[in-house]
Amino acid sequence: MKNNLKKNIFGILILGGIGLLAFNHLIPKPVSDVPVVYKISWNSYQSGLSITQLRARVLSVDPKGILGLDPAIVEFEVSGTIAGKGQWRPQIERVHISERWIQLPGESVDPVAEIVLTPLIGVKRDEKYSETPVEFKIKVQDKFATTAWGKNLYQVKAGEQKAEFEIWQSK
């Protein structure tokens, strides 16, 4: 009897582990042109950054996902120019993303998500570079949570550019 119980428990654990691995591979993962960071750090080359366009697009939503557990992947496209100094060619090295839920005055009971994207600049020594602005266009993806059933509104800002998107959460 003890032997059968051990075999059954072992079998259940193995099948559960295989199921979790398979489930993990079925969930889409965000893919970005540059690394995404969530902690602030020293960035001394930000003054030459000019953002001219921001787009937000919901790529995938798990409509039956669990409330608050990242049911959507959203892609941001950020375009603009960067100017460097001397012979230091600027480039986007990573993007910082911050997010928070805010309550808009006089609005509905449900909070709105405020997302701020900050492209972070790095430089490379380039003898041919002559301080002319360099154009950039990057795509960044990340997962986002919902806070309410139904419509969830998200406001995005990068520099002076703004965009909005919605995620619908079903019960």
C-alpha cells in the first residue's frame, strides 16, 4: 500500500511539473529592441534626447486572466533624435519603465494606469561623429496588470509625447 501511494504521489508530481513547463512555454513573452529596466541609475547623456513620436499597441490579452496578474503584453514604439557631444555618438542603451495606478479627479471609481517610458542614452567613441542628431526608433514590450473587471485605461508618456490604450478584463 505504501509503495503504491509513493508511486502515485511521484507520478502526480512529475505530471504537474511537466504541465507547468508546458504552460510556461504557451504564455507569450515580451520581446524588446533594448533591455527594459525598472530601477533608476545615473544617466549623464539625457540632455540630447528629443522624442517625436510614441505609439502603444496591445499585442495579446488573456481575457480570462486573473485580475492583477499581468494578462496583457503591450508594445511601445518610441521615435526621435539624440544629439551627442564631440566624437561621442549617442545610442539608446535601454528603456526605463515606471508605472502606477492613479485616481483622476472627478473620474470614475476605477483608477487609471500611468506609465512613463524613458529611453536611456549611452555613447560610443566615433571619430567620424560630428554632433549631428541621430534618429532612433525602438520597440519595447512589457506585461501589464489590470485592476478592475471590464475596461482598464492606461496613459503613457515618453518625453512630451502621450498615448493611451485599454485592456478589457473579463470575469
